[in-house]
Amino acid sequence: MFIAVYEFEIKQGNETEFRKAWLEVTKVIYQKCGSFGSRLHTSDNPNIMVGYAQWPDRQQWEKDHDLTDALYLEARQRMKDCLVQLKIVYQLEVSDDYLQTSSAA
């Protein structure tokens, strides 16, 4: 399994619009590109959000998915318009996994 970790620096006042656009983009990538989905996290800095995207493998993540859907392209542009910058912080291969979907208690 492959994980990509992104850092999004968002323009002041654009957090809500960014989150809406991010969700639309993420849904299309999940539905059409073979990802396992993503999570978006707030940080201590209100203008920095961190995204965690999970893929079956690096090859699927690197593949040119050539998405031409008009709604996807519009949402992607709205997302980009909200950003100061985007960084891919980490590209990770899962070595050990004990992440659960519910607590033991």
C-alpha cells in the first residue's frame, strides 16, 4: 500500500471553499483512479491543512489518469485558486499496519 501526504497552504479566508473543492476532487479520484480515498486534517496553523491519500501501490498513484470530466476540472481549479502552495511532504510505503476502524473499548 502506498500513501501520499500533502501539505496545503490555504489563502486566508478560503478554508471553506478549499474543503468543498477538495472533497469533490477526492471523490472523483476515488471513483475513477483507483485510490482508496483520502483524509484532510486541520493543523495548529489555521492556513495549513494536511491531506493523507491511500493507494494500492505507487504505480497506481503515479499513473496518468487523464481526467477530463468538466466538473472535476472545475473543482480542481477552485481548489488550486484557494492555495498559496501545495507540497507533497511524504511518499510512503506501508511496512506494518495495525490501523483499526473502531476502538477496542
